[in-house]
Amino acid sequence: MHNIIKIENFNFIRSNNKFFNLKINHLEINKNEKWALLGHNGSGKTTLLNSLFGFENYQGLINIFGVDPRKHLKKILPFTSYVAQNPDDGLFCSTIKEDILFACKNFNLLNEKTTETTIINQLLQKIPKLELLLDRPPYELSFGEKKIALLATALAINPSLLIMDEPFSMLDQKQKNNLIEIIQKFEGTLIMATHDPVAIKEICTHSLILSNGLVAYQGNLDETKHTI
Amino acid sequence: MTKLIIKIISFAILIICIATSTKVTISLLLALTISSLLFVLSKISFKIFLKRISLLIPFLLFLLLFTPNTFLAIFLKSTTAILTTAIITDNFNITTLKYLGQKLHLPSYFIDILAMTFRYSFTLVDEVIALKRNLYLRGSFKKKHLFHSGFLGSLGSLIGNFFIRSNFRAQRLYRSLKIRGY
């Protein structure tokens, strides 16, 4: 399948704010493309990301892997990972290791070939210094460590589609660079809501710019690079 | 292992103490004696007990004034509860909680809920501290007497905001769990 995400006539009106209306007429995101979702605060980036999982009440059509997430969310979840803006929302187990293996167990990804050790070892190769976090409880970690740990939990299932909401917010430059390096190694399709111009230039190939509830630009990043 | 056994016994005493009627003073006295012994065995600082019981003293005085008949029983119950919870929560982590739950053959969903409550209590405490700091920095809580309208207003917005934020966090947590196949 070439299209990973297809959006047609998307229309969302916030129930508690009738003035907020987000519209996307047509959007196609293809395999292995890296999309930056850009826009001012409150422009609807998180709303759009939530809609991709069918969590918002919208009109129109969203298809992920050819499936409507509102009807068949369970079918797309084993191939899709989400990195929340606030890492505390996504780290709920006793230790980071348990958090990493949480989705793998739920999606029955563990078998004789793919054991807990192989998953952890694969992640250790992708994420530097992850071994220092594995046995620690989430509430003991710093904010930057939590962000790295949350990304590890997302990459554990080896997703085809990775959706990230402001992954670089509240990080210092060193931690941002670490995170950029890790995300650069990701080979699947990526959608990332962010305000970080360095990260966009280093990681993304396409951009979707939201402004006043409409799509101001969608397409190849090269054409907008000079404006970022 | 000994500490774990002490925790399990304390947990059992806490449940019995809560369930026992205020009329059975001898049983409550026995529960207090055992929990005091366990407290000493756990080698927990006595300051922790004093700090916690000091919060309870105004309520106990209130009871002594208005319902002197039940004062003794409630005093025994509350002191036992403070001692046992101090023992249970001393050096406690989610792993111990899960282990305890499994040993007591609690249903797995119940253990998960307990573990998440424990995990997010830290986050919620952080939220309350951050909210309180922000309110304080913007001039709230300066008048510290209870019936001052500014104080009550600040307290109201603290509690209100806390509940709203907890609700939003619960929603985001639910979505995260759902996305990861729970």
C-alpha cells in the first residue's frame, strides 16, 4: 500500500469553542515520508493528531493503512506508535523496561524469535544510554530522560507509522540533538507536530502548515525551507 | 522478606481496623498494640508518626468536645491507621505493591489500577505543588486566615484546577493505554 494516511473533507468544530474550525480538503501521506505538522499554538495540530486515532468527533474521512480509525482502531495500533507531548501521559508502568515491553505484550509481538531481550537489545542499539533508564521507575526520571524513555516505548513495536506531538518541547539543545539523531534513524512514516526549525530541517521531507483553521501549505519541504 | 511480611500484616490490620465497629474497644486496643509493635520493628522514624498524628489532633479535639462517647474508639482507630499506613508506605514502590497484590491473589485489573494510582499520585502531587507555587507567586495565599475571601478563592481555584487537570490527565492516560493495546 502506497498511501499510509489519506484525509478527505476533514472538518472539525470544537464543542466548547464554535469559532475553532479545522478544515483539510485533501491530504495524502505516503510510505516512509517524514511530515512536519506546523502552525501556531492552538492551530489544531494536536487535534489533528488525536483525530488520526479517531479520538475526536470530526466529519469527513480519515484512512490509516486503508482503515477508518473510528471503526477499526485495533487494526492499525500494532503498526502505529504515538509519542505524547507530556511524557507522563505515556509512562505508566513500574519501570521503563516494563513500559517498553507493555505494547509488545498487548499486541502479542513476543515469540521464540522476538524475545524481550531481542527487543531491548535492538532499542539499545538505536538509543544511546537507554540501559541507564531501563530499571528505573518513571517518576524518578528527569523530563529529558522521560522523553527519551517515551520514544523508546514507541519504537519498541517497530512501528510503520510514528506520530509525535511536540517531541522537542522543553528540552535543552543537547537533548534535542540526541532525540533528532534517534528519530533520523527511524525508517517508517513520521508525522511530527513541532516548532523546532532545526529538527524540521534535519528530519522532515514534507510539511503541513495550519493557519486559521485551514491548510496554508502542504507538500515538499524544500519549497518552504527558506521560510522556516 | 521480613519487611514484606510486616507490610502484609499491617495491611491486614488496617483493613480489620477500618471494618471493626467503634463499639469493640478491646479489639481496637489490640490492633493498636500490634501495630505499635510492628512500627517499632520496622525501625521507622518516630517523627513521621508525630507529624502525621499532629494533623489529626484538631479533628480528635472536635470529637472529644461534641461526641465524647465515641472519642476513645475513633482515637484508637485513627492512631492504628496512621501507624499501619506509615509501615505500608515506608520504602514502598510499585514493584512491591504489585508483588503484594499478587501474593494476596487480587485480580490483575485491580492490581493495575492500584499501581497506576500509586504511579500518578506522584504526578498529581507535582501538579498541586506547581499550581500552589503559581498561585502564591501571583499573590494568593498571603492572608493565611481561613475565612479571608482571597484565601478561600485561591484554595477554591487550586482544588478546582486540580480536579480539571486530573480529569484531562486521566483522559490522556486512557488514550495512551488504548493506543498501546491495553
